[in-house]
Amino acid sequence: MRPVLFISDLHLHESRPETSDAFFRFLQTDASRAQALYILGDLFEYWVGDDQLDHDPLARRVADALAACAGHGCEVSFMHGNRDFLIGPRFANAAGLSLLADPTTISVGHRSLLLLHGDTLCTDDVAYQQFRRQARDPLWQREVLSKPYPERVALAHSLRARSDTEKATKAEDIMDVSPIAVDAVFREHGYIEMIHGHTHRPARHVHFVDEHECVRHVLADWHNEMHYLSTASMIGTAALSANSLAPT
């Protein structure tokens, strides 16, 4: 049986070509041989609307590469992250992928898995949760999408800069998941195995919730290495080549 793969937090952007090159290699090799690929948010550094396909050559390359991977029989699914929550049906159609709700439960063989981006678990970060509610509001999204493309890109840069400034003053534990929130989600979904990204703190955690042993996998970002989780071994990692990390 072909494996199912999970990735998140690639933050693809033209300023980091080594990460994009690694992603394209991953799609041509491991992913193309997989049964399914689940991208659990933050594929892009930012996404300001599906017309980004018309303005950003990298966005078009990513869509084409994903569609080629799907053409090899890999079922590709995408869940919105906090950077690319404006990805819509046009990109999904171009990339040959399905859009997932957050959270989503899937079955792989006899195994049930709960998939999340992970930001909903960071409930101690009150300021971020307020922004998330605003950013997921359909009225706010329609207003943003009505603006000219350059204005939306400028807004994305402004939000990113503000986030970086706020992170510098926040306690580390505030930006991680809340144990109370994690327990609540396990309880709500029947204590099944959980996979998420967002925190950039890869690990396999074991929680004991209501006398149930619960497993939570945290996916890594791709800032220095490409990482994936596989149902074949439940962990996989491959370093970027030295050449791809060299200055361009």
C-alpha cells in the first residue's frame, strides 16, 4: 500500500528558492509515489487571492507541480493556514487538489487521524485568536479581495511585519499550543491521533486525556530542511542539498 504523506509550513516565497526547489523535488519523487498528500496550511508565505496565479510566477509553478503530482495518482488535499487562508477554488482547480475544512478527520486503513493547521490550539495567544476570527470572516475577506492586487500584497507585508514585531515580545509558551485546548480537541473527536503544524516545533507527543493515551504529531517547517510525516513510518525527513542552500 502506498503511503500517505503530511506536510505544512513551507512558507514558499521567491526570496527562498532553495525551499521551492526542494518542494518541487519532493513532488516529483516521494509525493508522486504516495497514495495521498495532505498540506496542512502555510504552503505560501502569503496568499492575497487566487489572482496571485496571474502575478506571481512561483504561484503558477507550484500549482502546475501539484497538478502534475496529482496526475501520477496522488490525491492532494490542502487545509488553510494563517498565511494562505485566502486560497480559493481557482487555485484548487489549477493545482488539482481538494480544499479541507479545519479540522478534518480521515481514515487511512484502520487508522483514524484528526488533521488541523494547529493555530486554533494556540488559545493562550489572545491577540492572534482575535486576528484569526477577523481574517476568517467572509465579509472581511470580500473587502480585502476587492482591493487592487498591489494593495493586497502591501497589506500582506504589513501584517507579516506586525506579526514579527509582536512575536519578539511574546512569551514562547504563549505561541505554543494550550494543553487545555489540546485535551478539549482530543475529547471532542474521540481521542484519535492528531496531526498539525503551525508551531514549527516538530515532535511526537503522548497525552493522557480522561484515561486515554492520545498521540499528537507536530509537523516541522521547511526553513532549513524538507520534512514530511508518512503513514509508512510516521516520520520522514530529508535535508536540503548544499547546492540548494547556496546563495543565488
